[in-house]
Amino acid sequence: MRMAALAVLVLSGLLLLLIVFRKKMGWAWLSLFGTHLLLAALGIYVVNFSGLLTDIYIPLNPATIGAVTVLGLPGVLMLMGLKITLF
């Protein structure tokens, strides 16, 4: 079962690379993604060390960075709301 899952992962990764390079998107998407990633980390960093809300600390891990990268500033607000309501 584990080999089947690994085979599906490798095959889907190769097909994704094929699609990316056949569409002539080049490397522009990588710089855009990097910019979003950097701004997401900066947004979480500002929340953690601004001192406005002292009881909120959002850890910098792949899940939080990914959520903020995809959702943008509302993602930071979502994480803050989750931190306030759940913890």
C-alpha cells in the first residue's frame, strides 16, 4: 500500500512539472510564490512581536505559513481568531 501511494505521489509530481513547463509559465510563478511566502512570514512576525496583543503568539511553521500564503492578510486574521477562540 505504501509503494502504491509513493508511486501516485511521484507520478502526480511529474505530471505537475510537465503541465507547468508546457504552459510556458516559466519561472515567474516561482518568484510570485516566493514573494507571497515572504510576506506571509512577515505578517506573522509582525503579529508575534508587535506587542499589540500580548497573549497571541502564532508559531512560524509550514501550516501557518501555508495558510497565510494562500489566504493573504485574512489568513493572519483567521489564525489570530483561531488562537483567541481555541486557546
